[in-house]
Amino acid sequence: MGRVLRACLLALAGLLVLVVMAVVGLVLVLRPGPQHFACDTDRFLYGSVGGSALGIPYPIFMVLPRVFPDLVAQYATAGYGPAKPGWGGYGAFGVAWEQGQALPAGFSIDHRVYDRVTITCALCHTATWRESPEGDQHIVPGGPAHALDLGNLVHFLVAAARDDRFNSARLLPEIALNFPLNWVEAKLYGWVLIPVTRFALDMAGRQLAWTETRPAWGPGRDDAFNLPKFILTRTPLDDTVGNTDFPGLWRMGLRDGMPLHAGGEGVSLYGVTATSALGVGSLPLPGFHARNDWIVAFLRDLPPPPFPAPLDSAEVSAGRAVYAARCATCHEVGGARTGTVIPLEEIGTDPEHVRTWQDKDAARMNRLTRAIGMSDAPLRGASGYVARPLTGVWLLAPYLHNGSVPTLADLLRAPAERPTVFWRGYDVLDREQVGFVATGPAAEAHGFRFDTRLRGNGNGGHVYGTDLDKDAKRALLTFLKTL
């Protein structure tokens, strides 16, 4: 009996050792390795937020467009009109890619055990713009990534994983051309990382299958709250459509104490940052809170860029008076309604986002975050849309929470006079109308056809200022370029 007991105790001890080793190994895999950056801006653009749980091995990620150029063409041109000669790689999905960088803004390489590509806040919050079709592209941290087609980028990765060519025999030679692997690394990729990545991407596609039955996100948007509702909290599918523009994150300190997100779902900047990090695979392991604290500190005072052209001072002054009389109550810091949630029956804009996330949905998410040690990141249900302070407004197009109005000039028109169809995702400025070029051959060739008649895409409501005369509207537009 004593021998049996000793054997059982030894087996139990061995099992405990294996469990501890597995936990330590998992932490080593999921925790990012040390990263060093020349400045805070680079850290925001390329620094890990700890999303290693959803990371893709860097060599695999980089060779996929070369192995599947047909799928790049299929998904990068979905909704964009004819295929564009010369398009290729991840640039086809509207990412912001600085010259000399290993990855686009919003992607980080976690160096631990093996190099993994993970997503950061900057993927959806880095704006791009050009002064002309031939002009240089400007990359602006903290701005909305209005050209990023996140939905089709994900569809490309999933389609690649489901293609018969996604196998070690096809990918390993492509990887070897650009990433020298020793014998052990080649076996790790061939036997483990390539099959596991394929399985994980296919599973991601299954989790996102519901997006295929709803209007496409298009560039600059995602379904901000159905993603956590259906995936993280496992809420049964409903028919809601919450397609919402990526917001600008400049000078977030101005919004202290104000409700955040389009519908006021967030109660603190830290909570928004932490739950967003959770959504891209960052678990509350050591370093989680410190990273989120750093992001909050960075965004509090991050300024938008100035409007890239001189402005008539007299017209700015005239527009300031119009703004003070007609807009400041809701959009100036200290305004009586700034930072409040404007009810749907008053604002009149598309209601679908609000219907996506109600108190019961917030309660489910709060139970989840508390259970994993994130009690400091609560959310609440939406009831309308937040009147935000206007910061960097010239670079926030398209306008309204769902990006359904291409320019500020269009927003000052009666809803019936606003464009029903336009093209979004083209990053050439429309200086006069204040927004991006959204019609014409170039916009149609390089943009996504946006139809305001689809669910969640409505362009009605927000009729404030639509009754101004032509001169007052022109002056107001000039002033808004200064914010």
C-alpha cells in the first residue's frame, strides 16, 4: 500500500511539474519580448500591446501575399471597382506603411520564442492623407484609419488559410527565400507553426462568419460592439448592425469624465484602452496595466496636425462667431451639452449602432472582464450618440458615427440633399468641402462604394446648421479647419 501511495504521490508531483512548466511556457509565448523605440510616437505605431495570443508568425504573415496574389486581388478589390495595376501585398488593404519599416503602422513584432505579428491600437487609429493624387502620403498617429479595409484584410487571411496551397510544402520554400531558418526552426515551422496558424485563421473565420450576412464594413469601419458581443461574451446571434467609424484619438484628456465610444459605452479612457487591448488578444498578464497606462498618457495630449493650407483670417473670425452661436453648446469643451449622450429621437442619425449594445450586453461583458481581473474597465449600454469636442475635425471624414456623410459641407446640407452613394477610402483631401475626394473617376477607381440605403449606413439626422445661409456655412467650414 505504501508503494502505491508513493507512486501516486510521485505521479501527482510529476503532473504538477508538467502543469507548472506548461504555464511558464505559455506565459513565455504570450508575453512580448523587450522592445525599444526611438520615440513615443514609434512606440504607439509599432509597440506591442500584448496581443500575442492572436499573433501570426512573422515569416508566415509576410509571405502570404506572395503565395496568394490572386486572393489579394480578389479581396483588396472587393467593392473597389476594377483591379488596380501595381497593387500587391498588404498595401492593397489601405494600411499606413512608412518607408523603411518592417510592418505597417498598427502591427508589432513580438520577439519571444519566435517572432509573431500582433495588432496594436495604431492599426485602426493612424490616418493617412495626400494633397493630390501624385502627392506624398502623410501618416498621422491617433487619427482614424479611414483607408484601412480591415474587413477585407481579415477575409483575405481566412481565405488563404482555407486554400489548399496553405501548407508547409508551399510556404516553407517561400519563407526560406527571405527568412533563413536553421534545421530546428524549419521543423518548428513545418510541423507546428504553419499547421497551427492555418487552423487558427480558419477558426477566426468561423467566429466572424456572421459578418458575411451584414453590410460590409468597408474602409475605416468595423462592427465595434458586435465583435465583443458575439465573440468574447458568446451572446447568441441577433440581426443588429453596428458598423461604426474608427474615431480620432487626439487630445483625449479633453474628454476626462465624459462618456466615450460613439454611444457613450465607455466610462473611462483606461477602460476603453483595456477592453480594446483585450479585443486584439491582450490578456491581463504582467505588464498589461502598465502598457494601457502608457497608451492613456500618450493619447491625453496627442495633438492633431494643423490644416495644411493658409486660411483667411477674416473668414476664420466670422466662422468662429457662427460656431459659438450654433455649435459650441455641443462641441466646445465646457459647452452645456458637450460630452453628453444626445438621445436618438433628437439627433435623428442612424440608430443601428445603439441597438447593437444595450445594458444587458454591457452586463455580460462586465462579468467577463471582472472574472479575468479587469474590474477597472466597465462598459454600459448605449442610448444615443455622444456630442464630442471637435479636435482635428478636418481629418475625421467621412462624418457621423457611421461615416455616412463624405464631407462637412455635405453635413451642413439637409439630409435629403446629402449623397446617397459615394466612394470612401480614397485619401486625397477635398479642401473646399472639408473631407476626402469621394466622387469622380479617381475615387471610384480607388475607393469603396458606400450606399447609405443599406442597414447601418443611414445618413439622416444631425440637422444642426443646415438652415444657415451660404456665407455663414462657408465661414463655418473655414473655422472648423482650425480645430
